[in-house]
Amino acid sequence: MPGMSQSRPCLWTQLPQSSRSPCDRYKHACCSHDGHVYILGGRDNSCLRDFWRYSVVCNEWTELSCSSEAAPEELEEHSMVAHEGFLYVFGGLLDSAYTSCKCALWVFDIAKQNWVSCQRKRAPLRKGHSAVVVGSDMLVYGGLVDMKGSSQDFWGLDFDTMAWSLLSGCQPGSLGPGPRHSHSAVAHQDCMYLFGGLKGLNEQRDFWKWSSISHTWSSLRTKSGPSKLMGHSAVAYKDSMLLFGGGEIQNSPNNCLWRYSFTSQTWGQVATLPGSSPPDKIHHCCTGLGPSYTSDSSSPSSTSGRQDKLMEDKLRPFKNKGSYRAGDVQLDQCYESKTLSDSSQLDHGKEHLMGKDAQQIGYCLSFENKAFGNQWSCTEEDLINEDDGDIVQHLPDLLLVLGGRPCSSNSPMSIWQMTLTDS
């Protein structure tokens, strides 16, 4: 496989959850902001209306209010993005005689921890669309608008004016992805990249780029890459896009992790370290935490100077650092993100990460045995009192996979983390 095919392998681990956590689900929405992950709605046995915040540092969940008049109702296949201290939730409903809401946009103030009223004009109801942030705009593509099938509408929401505008895709035959839902999209610099999904009932594997400068679509044709996919998830990472899971049909999820390089314009499948197998997932959510997943719209240089000066009287988060070797492969990452409360848990964590396969081929896993939870009483109040930028800068680069099918009824949220062995 050309290009990125020689990517170094990755490490997958599951994060066990306590009973105080959201139930496992699929077709939900999630995004990360300042070291926290926010989860909203989705389905288990029915459509859900709960709203949760996950602290990856403390491995703790907090349920947030979703009962005010300004809060969304039960949603599935909706989107949620973060921008300058606010979460923007869109879609998750189809227009029908039983739907009173005609434009499903909700806004959550992260600092005040409440839902705020906003203008609800234009952009008709939909679900199964994609939403990304480019500059000061949220770009929304496709989705199911009604029972007729996929839409090719492409909308922009200006965060400064809260005004919607139709960008392209209204006219049949216009250049672009065409009608689409259950696809993925990410933002990189001034562009949006869109992959796969369903065109009507047909799965796709085409790949498109939208330029917000020229306002044009271009097709990215590659010889290799993922097969036809729907229900997958993608995030931007450094100068690349990571795409995980999904399936060619509804009941055949896979666990493939692909990486597309924006620089070389090539795909490569990311190998997994032996004894570290990710789950098969479809209709899940992926989100990235750590400096390499920081949006291009923010300025990494504005916070990078803090990295060496914080917490002089406290142990830094994720100090439980390890080294994982296999021949020429080395993972020097703070990959164990669980808060370990005692030495027995630490030993269990070693066994969980090592596994029989790892032991058989002689991997060496060394811990500093300084899980910060042992020496720093980590609570939500502590995190609120710390500078959010400091916390984010000390997170290792982690990709989290949350929920998805298959899911277990009445079980806590399934969370897997992936760490790349980048040089």
C-alpha cells in the first residue's frame, strides 16, 4: 500500500466505567472541549435525552441538565461541535406532523453550564448529516431531511451572526458528493473533507474536499483507502485524518483504523500492536484529546509556553508514563489514562495492557508507578480551579471511541482509547 501504509502501529485499551456513567448507546453525538468530552442523546432501546460530561483526567462522568425549555429533546443521528466556549447541537429530528420544532439548533454555554436560547431559522430538520467548524462557521452537509431519502444540501452557520446560508448542492447534477447521510467529515485548515456514507440505500467510498476559500468541491481520487462505509467516524489529527469503524452494511461493523495524509494525499491502514485489539463498531462517536487534536482555528502557540511551568507543587496529570517496545517500534506515551487508586489496580492495568500475546513476544512495559490519582486528589472542583489550557496541554494524544453498535443493554458506556506510535 503506498504512502501512509508504513505508519507505525497503535495501542488500543479499554477504559472500564463505573456505574455512575451514561448507558451504552449508538447514533449519539459527542465532542471534546478543554479536556472534557460531552455526550448527548442517541439510542439504546429507545431515543435518549440525557447529557453528560466526561473528565478523561479523572475518569469520571457528570450528568448535566437537559430539561430546560432551551435544551434539546430526544435526538439521534444529530451533530455537536464546540466553538469558543459554546457547544452547538444541530439536527437529530425529521420533519413530520408530530414535530413542532422546524429548525433544530441548540446552544450550550460551557462556562455557565446551561442551555441558551438562540435563533432557529432556516436549515430544515435532518439527521445523519455531518457538521464541522471551519473558521467562524459551522458547515453542515447532507443528512436525511424526510422519509424521501438523502439530501445534498450544504449549509453554513455563521457563529458571529447566527445566520444560516445555503452554500451549494441544491441543484441536481451540481459537482459535489451529492445526496448523502451516515458519512463522515473533518475540517483541516480552510477545507472540509467528506468520506463515504449512504447515497439513498447505496454505500459509498468516494472522498471529497470543500474549499471555503474558492467555495468549490473537488473529488480526491486515490487508488487505496477504506472500502465502502457508512456509520463510521473521523477526526483530524496533525496533518492527517483518522477514520475508524463503520461497515459496508448495517449489520457488519469493522474495526479498521485508516489514516489519510493531507500532505501526501495518500491513505494507509494503521496496524495494531499484538494483544491490543479494538472493537468492531458502527454508529459510534470518535473524538480526539491532546495537543495534536487541537483545531486549526485555535492557536497552539498561545498555550504551548505553559507546558513546562504548571503545577510546581503537584504531580502533573498522566505522569504514569510507559515505554512499549516491539523490535523497532516504541511507544513513549502517557497512554494509561485511568485514575488508578491503588497498587493492585496498577498491576491489573499492566496485565490488561500486556496480554498473553505481548508477553510471548517479549514486550517490555515499564511504569513509573506514579499514577497521579494516588498523589493528587483529583476532583471536578480541582479541575475547574485549574487553567483549562494547562490541563489540555498535558493530556496525551488520545483518540476515544465512545459507544456504538454492538452495544450492551443496561451497561455503562463503552469507551476505548487509541494512542498512535508516532515518532
